[in-house]
Amino acid sequence: MSSQDNTSIYVVSDSLGETANIVLEAAASQFDKTDFSVKKYSHMNTIRELKSIILEAEKEDALIVYTLIDPELRSEFKEMGNTRKISMVDLMGPIMNELENKLDQSPQLKPGLRHQLDDNYFDRVEAMEFTVKYDDRNDPEGVEKADVVLVGVSRTSKTPMCIYLSYRGYRAANVPLVPEVDVPDILLQNPDNKVVGLTIDPLVLNEIRQERLKSLGLSPDSQYASIERINEELGYADDIMKEIGCPIFNVTNKSIEESATQVQKFLEE
């Protein structure tokens, strides 16, 4: 590659070009030089379009990084580049050829197929946005729209469990159970059987809350962490969960993943 001050790199694809761009960024991050000039060419599906790119790349002494699914298009593009002595990196061809040999199966040759297969990615993004919006809120709208609603006293891992579940596509809301705060009627009605209760050993919760207060620079002896207050809250929460008729999972000494997996299994039953 030329050592000129501004290195030109062309990202060429017959789809969006995200795969090539991700690989390029990963490789470029290993170098101190940061003044790369990157031009992206998406949905390049004809020889004419590719020839135009070759001519432009020749003028700028550019490096071409490309992902082309069609083998004939890919071969022609490579030949045009070699003829004009252009530096080119084929990110798709070699691995597709090896997979074809190993699997003894012909590829579908459909550009953008990965994005079609990964539509659930957008569902996960929507679920995570929902979860952030309805985190630790006593909101009837969140309860109504959620796929799952976690309820429990403070420091029972409601938020991290909701984040875990949202990454798996569940719109997860959580509602704190506090004796002084009434819960929404819709929560007590438990539409679609989507409310899940969380409980914990009071002594373990006492330690967790004390550590939380210390991390905030507060006294660990406040009422929030007292065993009397904890027992009051857990008793109230237990009464609410029994009134709802929801399943109750004990999160004592369990990892977020372990507890969230239990909830996910319940949802899939």
C-alpha cells in the first residue's frame, strides 16, 4: 500500500457492505495511522459499475476491500484489478470456496442473505429500548405492553435480569414492590400470565444492601439495610406476589444468567 499521507480504501459490496466495513475497522484499529479515507460502494451488481470503481481506485492508488457473492462477478472484478495492479482483498471468495468444498454444497449466491436471516436483531434492539424505558417503574403502560414483568424488592437483580431477557428479544419491564407504594391494578390482574416474582434470603439481601450503601458513601446502618425493614419489604412483596398468583423465583446466591434462564424457561412453557 502507498505510504501517502491519506490512504484511500474502497469498500465494495453487492449488498450493504457491513461485513467488509467491520473487518476493515478491526484491521485498521491495529495501526497508529488513523487518516484513512474510506469510500463505500454498496449494491454493486454489474461489471460496468465495478469497472468504474477500478478506474477510480487506480487514480487514487487505493486499496479495495470487497465482498461479492456472485463468483463470476468476483472473478471479473479481481482480474480487472490485477490488470491495473491495484491492491485488493477478497473477504468473501476464499471462505465461500472452502465451505463449498467442506460441506459439498453449493452456496445460495444471494447478496444480503445474512440480514434477511437476522431480522430478529431489530426485535432485540426494540426489546432493549423498551426495557430501558420501563426499568424500575410503577407504570401501567409498561406492564400492559411487556412480554414479561419482574417484580420484587430492591436489589433482587430485576434490572440486570431484564437486560438479559431483552437481549433475547423479550420486552421486559420491572416493578419495585415497596410497602408505601400501591401497585397498578393491571399488575394484580396479571394479563397473559406474564408477571414473575423474585425473592431472596433476608440475610443475603442485608449484606447486598449494606455494600450498596457503602459504595455510595452512605452509612450501612440506615433503615434501607436494616433486617427489620428487609423483612417488612419481603413480607409485603410475598403477599403481593401471592395475590397476583405469579411464579416466584429465589435469586439467593444465583448468577444473573442462571436466574434469567429460569424465567425464560417459564415464558417458553
